[in-house]
Amino acid sequence: MKKEITLHDKTFIPFIDKAAISAQITRIAQEINRDYSQKKPLLVGILSGSVLFFSDLLKQLEIECEVAFLRVSSYKGTETTGNVKKVLGLDKNIENSEVIIVEDIVDTGITLENIVNDLASNNPKSIKVATLLFKPKAYTKNYPIDYIGFEVGNEFLVGFGLDYNEIGRNLDELYIIKKTMLNIILFGPPGAGKGTQSELIQEKFNLTHLSTGDMFRFHMKNDTELGKKAKEYMEAGNLVPDQLVIDMIDAKLSESHDTKGFIFDGFPRTTEQATALDELLAKKGWEISKMVSLEVDEDELVKRLLLRGKDSGRKDDQDESIIRNRMAVYDNETAPLKDFYSNQGKHIGVDGIGSIEEINERINEAIG
Ligand code: IMP
Ligand code: MG
């Protein structure tokens, strides 16, 4: 598939490839062959979007069937108008027919409801619906959809019959609209108030907060496959391998595809993880916007942590040499990451000393 395509003013990136589309169409054809083995259905293709799906499906039907087409129109750009126009009516008498409506995509269901009502008034024996794509989160109707190729999110799609202002229908694979997201990595040494700042940024920019620590705890608590694996390593006193952390991030990215962006807190920690993260994001057409690192004068930080140690009783905050060692570990870990993101022109250092509000303002400015 092409890495990116431009249609009119918008950019689209690969979403579902040929092989996956074809596998689902074959499955639907098999189901129809089975369900209609004693019947002779009338396939009603909804023009223009369903043409590719219709033709691939039809080729795989082994039962006797008839075809007809109906043309409606409701979309303008990437928004449904909710106003369905019948542009071309059926040229067939469908009384007593076993109708299967064939759609490219069911979104709000307004179009489908109109079509069903229209056809139903002509007294067919039955009406079923087959659609290549279904947007369950956008669907506002209760009418059942009998055959579904893929359930997808609300993002705008093109290709395989679907258009963006009349172009893109000829693409033989599905593409998804490329979103502009704000994906921030927040770095900071121990005691810099990274957690607090993450929360403030998350609220202000409406981002999804991804903390690997929280995620591990969630997966272990819920005893997921990932959680079980992580536990094995942790119980043996070993570090959880990069791949496991990355799988966990991947799962989270996939379930949050509606978000405006992410704030990564505590991840990535190594250039290997940073490379893997770039690859994961690229698969979805996303990328890191900025890596913000809170810069804190070491002596000042040591003073602060010692103070915190007195108040909280936290052992690792009470011993200056332990604190200095943590700083050294942090410097060793993050220095290469700063280079990694500097090379991409994405690293920004922010003065991390001051009040929560002051630091927050500096971060907001850095993010822009
Ligand atoms: P509905 O009436 O909201 O269900 O919209 C159905 C029609 O909207 C479909 O037949 C398509 O023509 C169009 N549509 C919905 N979602 C998309 C999309 O992601 N890409 C292209 N067209 C879409
Ligand atoms: Mg359509």
C-alpha cells in the first residue's frame, strides 16, 4: 500500500489491506451461500460506494440470485448531511423478493433506514443487510445488520468504493484519514513533579495519559495475558523486557484511537523503546510531536528530595548518595533519548525549577 495519499485537501494513510478485505468478503459470501441455500435472493447494491464490495461478493455467491441497484446520496465532504436523497430508484418489482441490501459502509444508519423503509413499502418477503464496513459508535438506529465485514471507529475512510468528495473510490485498499494529534513525551528527573505536570497537560490539551507504571498495575490487577507475563519477570526479580512494555503501549494506543493525543509519562526510557514507539505510532499515521524534558539543577533537586525524605520517610529520599546515584542513572538513561529526539528536531528542554504553576506555564509554551 502507498504510505500516504492525498485526496483534495486531506491526507490518508493505509488502514485495511487487500488480503484482509478479501478474507472478510469471502466469509460473508460463505454465510450468504449457507443462509440462502434454499432461496433465491435479490441483491440490491447501493450506488456508488458498494460497487467493489458488490462485485467481489457476487463473484463468490454459488446460489442463484438476481441483482438490482439503487442510488442515494447523503454525504458532503467528510460529514453526513442526514438528508438522504433517492437519486435513482429500483428498476425491478421486488414484491415477495428475498432482498439483501449491499452497502459499502453504514455510519449513522440514516441512509440505511431510508432505504429499508423505501424497499419495505414494496412488500418484499424479507430484507437483510450486508455491509463491508460498520461504524457501531456512530450508529443511531436499531435496525439489525446481518453481515458485517469490519467494525470500525468513527474516522473517515476512503478506498474500495468509498469516496472523499467523489474521488478515491478506485483504490483497491482502505485508507484512513490522517489526524493531527498532539503526542508529548514528558521527561524529568525524580522529584521534578513530572506526574503533577502530566496531569495538568493532560487536562489542558485533552490528552490521554499513558503511564507505563499505571498500565502494568492495571494489567496485573486484571490478570490479562500481558499482566501474567509481566508478573513472571517481576517475580523473578528481572526487568520486564522492552517488547512487553511495547505490546502494552500498542494495546493502549489501539483502544484510544479517538483521542486528541497522548502524553507519555515514564516511557520511552531507552532509544530501543523510542524507536519502537515511533514504529507503533507510524502504523496509525501518528508521530511524536515533542519531547519535553524538565531540566532541574542537581543540587537544588537533592535539597528538595532530602526535604521530601524528612516529611515522607521515604528511604530513597533520605540518603544524599542514593539520590545522587538516581540522578546519575536518570542522566545516563535520558541523555541518549535527548539526542534521539533532538535529531528529529523534537526535543525541548524546560526549566523545571519553580512553582507547579510556573513550570506548567513554561511547558504549555514549549508545547505551543
Ligand atoms: P449514514 O447514513 O450516516 O449511515 O451514512 C452512510 C453513507 O455515508 C455511506 O453510504 C457513505 O456514502 C457515507 N460514509 C459514511 N462514512 C464514510 C467514510 O468513512 N468514508 C466515506 N464515506 C462514508
Ligand atoms: Mg453509500
